[in-house]
Amino acid sequence: MITEYAAQSALAELRGAAQPVTLGHAVISRGVEEHASFASTGARRLLESVEHFRLVLACEPVAAVRALGMRGLAPAGDGELRDFHARAAQMLAPSLADRNLTADIEAAAALLAAA
């Protein structure tokens, strides 16, 4: 359940970053100009959003591999889903004990970045 807290925190950050930066207003050059480009702020928010979204996505394979492992199951068939599950199961720690899952989430994020 801790992964849910991490994912929800990242989603909250995404909601905040989704607000248009142009809602801000800046008077610059001592009032000569009333427009300032917020492009750099928008670009920074986009980069931060990518990292938050990667965290949300990484929580999903961690939860799925652990849930399937608890039931002794694997995805049926021989398609991409089964291949991805096999790669994820190899990268993630096999222990299903209650423990810190940070390393698993980081491994899943790396796996998603490589896919």
C-alpha cells in the first residue's frame, strides 16, 4: 500500500504542474512591458512532470508482479505483456515480504525508460 502513497503524491505534483504558467502575470522593465515569457518555467514543469509520471507508472508493474507472484501466476500467452512481465520479474526483488520497495520502484522506472 505504500506504493499507493508514492503514486498519489506524484499525481498531486502532476495536478499542480498542470496549471498553465501563463496564469502568472509579471510587469517587467519598470512597467514598460507587461508580458514576460514563462517558457522556461513551463519547460521546467514539464521535465518535473515526466519524473512524477514515471514514478506513477513504475508503481504499476511493481504492484502487478507482486500480486501475480502472490498467486503464483503469470500473464497468459506469449505476447509483449508476458515478455514485459518476465523482464520485470527478473529485475524486481523476488521476496514478497513486507519491505521497503524503493529499489523495486527505481528498477521498474529504469525498465520503463528502456522499453
